Amino acid sequence: MVTQVGNVTIGEPPVRDTTDPDYLKIRDVVYRVSGIYHPETKLYLLAERCSRRMQALSVRTPAEYLEHLTQRPNREAELRMLLNEITIGETCMFRSMPQLDALRRIILPQTIESKTKLGYRRLRLWSAGCSTGEEPYTLAMVLLEQAQTVLKGWTFEIAATDLNERSLETAAAGVYGDYGLRNTPDNYKRRFMTPDGKNFRMNDEAKSIITFSRVNLQDDSKMLFMKGMDIIFCCNVLIYFDGASKSRVIHHFFSNLLPGGYLLLGASESLFQVNDEFRLVHFPQGTAYWKPALSNTGGTK
Amino acid sequence: MNPALHKDLAHRIASIDSLPTVPAVMRPLLEMLGGSHDTMDLEKVIEAVSRDKTISAQVLRLCNSALFSRSKVVDSIRGGVLQLGLRRVQEIVMACTFCPMLRVKKIVLDPAIFWRHSFGCALVCRKFSSLIDYPDPEQAYLAGLLHDIGFQVNSLIDPEGWKAAVHKAVSDGIPLYDAEMAILGYSHCETGRALAEQWQLPVAVAEAIEFHQVSETAAEHGDVVAIVHLSDLFCRMRNMGYGYYEPLCVDFTDDPAWHLLAGHFRKLASMDLALFTFELDVLIEEAQKLVDEVFSSPTLAA
């Protein structure tokens, strides 16, 4: 049997028993290297992604595959391939509803309140590693829907950056099909998009508040220019960096954020032992990293 | 607690005819969980559970359900303990005992949601305790399980006021505790404590019930109170609260309960908090399945 999953075609999968303890070991390797965690309830997803790589390598068991990831000379390349599989098909609009709920109901009101006290009425968001644009357009729609209410009289902008120029071209075009829009509520399609054959095209209102540009997150000189951010989204990007590079990028994000700003990562990404300047905060069904405000009171905000 | 309020609530609780008493089957379990592990008497527990035909039938049904799928059929409480372990069986016994006897009125708060939160909190308490080397994770489990029993009491002593408090919490997106204080002038913490005394629950558990919302005011058993306080928050942040959105942003490491525990348990300083949070989803699913299984019983559906 041949199956189409996202844009990847796979053949007959190897034997997959998610209760095999070697999947837990693979899970731990992935967490240690990338900070992405698969709870036992989601282990089947990891097993499914592993099975694609196992098939490509003609490996039959997770134990054998674990050896490829930890002992073989090409283990680093293999780990990268697995991380690619893990994040494939992740990109779509409205990918993480808990994160967007937190943005609407917690982070934005808090940011608006604190900036209003300081006399500022400008918001800057950054979608770092924006790929083909689904994330910044989602953020644009969330901000624009509040333009006549809590954000009335405010200016807001979204910097959307990626390393890959082809991705940025796709993002700038702003045309998406069913797969990229699978989580998008109809009311957003009606308000912010125009049908374009089988696809939908983002309208100018959403495009007007986004600036797409090429930025390598490891380019220190470029990173220094991304100052004055209120909120940074960087989902499932850091997993490709080694520990030292990741620490450097996160330190840049810390400097790029204004005091009281938030860094949001992928739903199961962690900065444990990567950075201790940020504070891990929890909101319903999600986490974020918070840069303490100058008058930090901490606790439950 | 204000002595006059305590007296008044204790009096109101005592006058409720429909308030359940602790069944005999629970006594040895409560003693075992609330006291020292040296006093654990496995035989006493097996005997008490086996003697209660209704509870033991429910326990056997759950032991043999898909939730704990085992190749061999469990046909006795002793067999259940051997196959599933004492800890699992005691969880099942508590689920089968407490869920039917304490059922908040569905019109206000779905009892299944209430018990999912309670069992979720119990499991998180146990896991958190083990992680930081708190010496009595089972006591923390019991405290987590019963920390919100005051909601049940409130729904009986003032159904209208309780209903208004729940509606306020949901519509304003505020903690139930705050809504109770605004509408009733007291909370489930005080009424829960009064019930705990009537039930003669262990003092540490009674304190966790009374102080879990304001853990820094706990008297003797500050550690277990702090564990319950944090576990309750963890559950509410991982989609196992009371079924409505609480727009909270929580910095656990800056909570007074965290500071208290950090002073007593060195392991807390090196804890991977993000990983702990991600792992909670497994426990939450476990609590959900257990409660759903209990509530699928025809006797409870009635």
C-alpha cells in the first residue's frame, strides 16, 4: 500500500509497536537534542515519523534505528532527517489554538495595558522562521480582528523572517490550499481572503501589516537590528540548531524583546538548560517564555 | 478561619440530611493513606473492600475494563491487587466510592468534570511529590483527590448561591474561589475543612483542603498544602480545570508555594519544569479515562 501523508509518499511501513521501550529512548534523544517532547499519548506520532526514516534505511526495528541515531558515523545527519520528518506537515494557519487563545485573551491585553501606561500605542510582533507565511498571516488576522476594539488607535506590524528565499516568495504571494487552511475558521476566510480557483489568496489588508525579509537567525549582525519587539513567535525552528547556536539565538531574542515581552515556541518545545534569562510561564494548555518587566512582580499575572 | 464562620458552617453542614458519610470501606484506606506507611495493612484493605458488595462489584468491573486491559480475568479484590498492584486498586476503590457519593448537581457543574479535575490533581500531586522526594506521595494523592470537596458542600448548603458563584466564575473567567468569596462570602476551602473534620480525615489532608488556595497561610503541613496548590494550578493550566477558560498566566517558580518547597526539597531547583508540564498530559488522560469509566456505570448514569 502506498500512502500520501502531507507532501511525502511512503510505502509499506516497518513493524510499528509503540509500546516498544526503544521508542521512549528515541523520544529522549529527540528531546535532548531538539527540546521537542513527545508524551506517551503522542508516541504513535513519533513512531510514525520514525517509520518513514526506518523504511528509507531498510531498518526493521526501533532498536536498530536507535543505533543509527546514536552510534553510527552519520548519526547527526540522520537525526536531522528525523527532525525534518517530525516537523513535516506542521505548517498551517491557526496551528496552535491554545497559543492563539493566550495571545488574544492574555498576552495582548496584558501588553496593551502595560504599554498604555507608558503612553505607547504601537505593537511589534516577529514571526521568526516564518516558512511559507502561514504563521504571520494568522497573527495578522488575529490582530486585525481587534483593530476596532482593544487595538483601536494602535499601529501594529509583523516582521516575518526566514532563511529560505523560496519560502519567502511563497509567503509574499499569500496563496493557500486546503491543507494550509485546514484549521482556518470560515469567518476568517470570508473576511481576510479571496477565493482563487481551488485556493484562497490573502487580501491586502492582511498583507499590509507584514514585512517579509530574509534573516539568518545565526547572523549576529542581522539579529541586532530586530529590536523593540513585543512578542516573538519561533515555532519548531530552534530544533535544527546545536546547543551553542540555540543559546545564542535565544539570547538575541531576549535582547530583541522589550521588557515584559513574550517568546512563544512550538507546543512541546523547551528551553531547559538553554537559557536562564527568560521565565517559563504557563497559560491554559500552553507555555511561553517571558522577559521580566522592569517592575517584575512575578507570580500569577 | 474565622471561628464564628467555622462554627456557622459546621452547624449548617451538620444539619444537611443528604450529606454522605464516609463508608466503612474507605476507613482503612484513608487511615493507610493519611498515616505512616509503617501502619499499612494490606489485608485490612482487601477485607474491607471485599465486604462491600456494591463497591467490590464496581471495582472488579473497572479492573476488567479496557482501561486496565489484562489477559487474565480479575475475579477477586485480592486478585486485582496482585495483577494491578495495590496503588491501582486503591485508586479504583476511591473512584468507585467518592464519585457516586459526592455528585455536584449537574445543572451547575458536571460531576464528571469535577472528578476529572480531582483525580487529575491527585495524580499530579503524587508525581510532583515523587519528583521532589516528598516523603509521602500517597498522602499527597489523597489530599489532591479531596482538595475541592467543599464544592459539593456548597452545592448542598446554598444551591442558589453556589449556582450564582459558578456562573460568575464562568462568565468573568475568574477562579471559582474568587467567585465564591464575592457571592457567598466564604469558599469551598472553609466548607471543605468543616466536612473534613466531620469525616475525621487526616489533619494534613484537612489543611490541604482549607489552605490550598492560599498556601502561604497553612499552619503545620505547609509542604503538602503547597504541593496541592501547585498541582491544582498545573491541572487548570493543562486543560483539566472546571471546563471553562481561565485567562491566567502562571509563573510557577515565583509562587510562594514553590518557594516554600524549594527551601525544603533541593531537587526542585534542578527540575525541568517544561518537561514535567508536557508529561502531565499522560496523567490527565489517565484521570479522564478512569472517571469516564466510573461514570459509564449504569448505576451512576441513573
